[in-house]
Amino acid sequence: MSAVNFLIVQADQLNAFSLGAYGNGVVQSPNADTLAANGVVFDAAYCNSPLCAPSRFSMMAGQLPSRIAAYDNAAYFPANVPTLAHYLRAMGYLTCLSGKMHFVGPDQLHGFEERLTTDIYPADFGWTPDWERSDERIDWWYHNLLSVKQAGVAEITNQLEYDDEVGAQALARIYDLARGGDERPFCLFASFTHPHDPYATRKRYWDLYDPADIDMPHVPTIPYDDLDPHSQRLHDVSDMGRFEISDDDIRNARRAYYGNVSYIDEWLGKLLGALRDTGLADNTVVLLLSDHGDMLGERGLWYKMSWFEHSARIPLIVSAPHLFDAKRVAPPASLVDLLPTLVEIAAESGSESPPETIDGLGGASLVPSMAGSGDDEGEVIGEYLGEGAIAPLLMIRRGLYKYVHSQPDPPQLYNLDTDPSELTNLSGEADVADIEAAFAAEVGERWDEEDLKREVIADQARRRLLHQALGAGQVTPWDYQPSRDASQRFMRNTKDLNELEASSRFPPLE
């Protein structure tokens, strides 16, 4: 048996509630829905940090953010941290990235043998927050609600331009893999930046939706004084009091967001079509996931950076009909489980033997769950250490309960079975006192919060100094520069035309 290939399609800021496969009756995502109908759907999948870079670093490394200092969107990702790309490459895989991964630092590959595009976000330390000046907004890069006020139609944007390239490069690479002479199995990441704000979509996706059909937030805006302290800080850090947000603004933003979900779904369909057309589909495991969600106006909040479900819950769909029957998995899972899952699937399908795990992992393989023999309770551990926080914001999801803890704030405990909208904080209730006490004790065992806070603040200070220094005089960017030798593309007089025409066809000539 030949080792399976992997196609991993990652969206950005796509919450699980915005796909038909997870019960959304408005959004048009037919390719994702078909993938889900034939695959394994994780009903309670989470990121391990609801922010782009730390979520992706923890996913790539299979480690919790604090273990690898993945604190925020300008955190340094060291080159000596083994990633899933390193593990698969050591097992004989060709590893390839098209699109966003938000690596920060001079290593822009982290185990990927090939990278087809640059990143959409900067690779330097410019986006470092400052917990010691948490009341100060850094206006040139912090979120604000202009993306909600300006939601609507745009035929081209910075992000559409980027994702058009991401999709085109990934699509071309699939055809190259089918035509090429490399016999290795492949792991291809196609990592898009949509439906991340700003909420601007092309007219043809906008027109898929009647404004009257756009569902409004299930939990309407909660008055500022009634928000929990962290939500108040997110309100302030995103300057949400600056703009009056109307129902039309909310509806337009959600309509554009759904339009961009349909845009990503269309790219998913093209990539799946290329696998079918080249005969690669039967031996390719396809995964669809996101790095975190988007509040989309729930509770009056937008974007991410919190542990509420719309911010932290992500889609996770694994389609491998030749390996796993279609099913839904209820127990919680998270992105740190991806590395051990891919390694186990690769090893069991006939790849080279996996290397020993060096540092231990923060997650566990989901293969037992996909095979129908997993843990009935499940577990997710989360850490948020970015802007909007003033101390580590820690989360444990186990079974039916979610517990959120930060030293400056009152704890939060929710039963997600009876209260999926997280409207009733059970902390302090007598009938869950034992459950809350167990969670609180576990927080004390897992984390030294004071030490972690000191290290976050010290690391922020180091990076701010480095950013200032590295921006003086001649600047040497870390941003990835894709290398393409156009002199050897298509027909050149160093080639035999007959051989070129034959080798570039698929299916190959007899």
C-alpha cells in the first residue's frame, strides 16, 4: 500500500457556525457540505489560541502556545521547533505550502520543502502588544469597526488578490504533482486568508444572498456594563465605541462574510476537482479547517480574541472514505491534535517510520475517534496571551463544560449542552461547586500564571526593542520571497519540443 497524500485546506477566521455542515441554513458551501457528508466531522473542534499566529504555531508544532512562546501575532517562531511539516518530511513526504501561515522570524519554511507564495502578513515584530500599557491603542494595526461599517462589495482587495494567488498556485501544484516524476507522497497546505475581515466580497458572491435571509446574531448586543471584563477590554481594544453599528451594518458584514465563505468553498471545489481529474483523489486525505472563528456581532463583539464559541470553535472535517466511514464526532478536539493525527495516518498507510517525538506533544491523535473508538469526553486546553488580555486567559473544555480563568477577572463556567449561547455563568453555583473546584485546581497545576505573565511581558519588551532597532538604517526583511525561474518555464531552446509536449500532458500519452 502506498502512503496517502494530504490536502489541507485552511480558512482564516471561519467559525464552525458558518458552514452548512454545522447547521447554518443560510450560507452556501456545497463543496464543504459534500466533503462533510462523506467524511468525519468534528462537532466540537477548537483552536488553542483565538488569534492567527499563535493558533497556527501551536497547530504546526502540536504544542500549546506557552510551550513555544507563541504569545501573539508578532511572536517569534523558532526554527528549532519540530513541526508537522518536519515530521512528515522525515517520513518521506514532499511538504508544500501555498498561502498564509503567519510565521514570524527569518525561518519562513519551518519544515516545508516548498513555499509557493509569500505571506499576507508581516514576518517581523511590528505587531507586538504591550500588556504594561494595555489601555493604549496601537491604531495602525489594532482592529477597529471600520470593516463592519464599510462592509459590502469589492471586486478586488488586498485579500482577494492574495487568495486568488494562493488558490491558483495550489491548483497548479496538484497538476504538477500528477505530471511530475516525484514518487513521494505529498502534504499540500492551501491556506487562505478569507473570510477574515474586512468584510468585502465580490458581487457574484454578494448576490448569492438575499439580505432578508441573513441571520442576525443569536445573542444580541450586550450593554458594555454587563459584559465580562475581558469582553470589555476587547470592546476597548477594537475601538468598538467609536462607531454606531446599525442592524444594516451587521447584516451587511455577515452577508459579505458568507459571500467570502462561498468564495473559499469555490476554491475547495476546484482543488477537489483537480484531485479527481488527476486520479489522486482515491489516495488523498482531505482536511478542511480554520485557525479560529469570528464573533460576527454575537454579544456585540467582532473578530476573535475570546473563548466564546463563535471565536474559538472551528470546522474540522476529515475526508478519507477509503480509511474512515462517514460519521460525526461529538467529544471536543483541537488543532494541537493535528500533528499526531497526520503522523499516525501516514505511518499506518505505509510511509517511512515516524521519528520519535522530541518534546512531547500537547495533543493526541484523532485516529481512534475517526475509527469510532475515541474518548467519550474529549479535552481542549487553550491559552490566549495577545492584545486585549492583561494576564494569561486560560481555557479548559472537557465534556459538557467550558472553564475560563484569568487572575484579574471572575472565573467563567458554562454548560455547553444546556447553555450553548453561554448566557449563564455557573461560577459560584452550589450544584457545580465540585466541578468548578476541580477546574480551578487543574489551572493551578497546569500553569504558573505569575511566571507566565512575567515572561510574556519580558518577551514583548524584547521584541519591541528589536523591532525599533531592525527598522533603523538598512532594513533586511524576513518576509518570504517566492523563487520562480521563468527562464525554464514553457518552451525554451534548451528543451526538446516533442518531449516537453508529451511530458506536460495529463493524462500522459500512451
